[in-house]
Amino acid sequence: KLDLGELVNISTRATVTPGADPVVGGFVVTELHRRVLVRGIGPGLARHGVAPPRPDPHLTLYRHGSNEGIAANDDWSQRPDAEEIAQVSTAIGAFSLSPGSKDAAYLIELSPGTYTVHLTTHGDTGGTALLEIYVIP
């Protein structure tokens, strides 16, 4: 029997332009509950040689069938759980985000269902951003 394993991360890199449609990533939770880390990286890409990085990405999470966001973030290190986000990122092998950066991230526990994450931009400057979704073991 072939065991393909379990998907633990999905990411996409795209150009995010002010006023344009968001970059959208979708995923499905099939377990009773699943904890995920969602990250929208812009400034953090610069140290990895990606240019031009998006200076201020914004994330919003939606449950399928709803136009109301259930989670959002603009500046990850301003969150009350920023230290936990940093610890979880390290534990799952994600590269670290600089404290005080304009990168976006949040941890959330989700019930079964279909979800989409929208990555948008604040301000008038576009650039490259990375949308990441990690399953937390």
C-alpha cells in the first residue's frame, strides 16, 4: 500500500497590487478541529532575496459561504499571541519573522469546513508576498 503522507503546508508566492483582487488560498478541515498557522509574508521576503517585497500585507480568513471574516491580521508582532506564533513557526520549520515587521500571521483553531484566506495590501505600494497555511500537529 502506498502511503502518501499528510499535507502539512501549502504556500504560494504572488504579486499583490493595491486595488486588485486578493491572492486567495483555500483549504479544507476534515477533522473535528484543526489548528492552523496562516502567514502573509511581505517584508520578511527581502532577507531571502525576493524583490520587491510587499511592504504591508493583510490577511483575512473566511469560512465558505460567508462574506464575514472570522480572523484577520495586519502586523503579526502586535498580536497578543505573537510569542506563540514565533515558537510554533520554529517548531514546524517555517522561517522566522522579524519582531516589529509588517508581515501578517495568526494561529486559529478551526472546525470542519472549507475556508479561504485572502491576502491583500495596505497603502499604495504593491510587491511580492507569500501566503502560507500550516497544519499544526
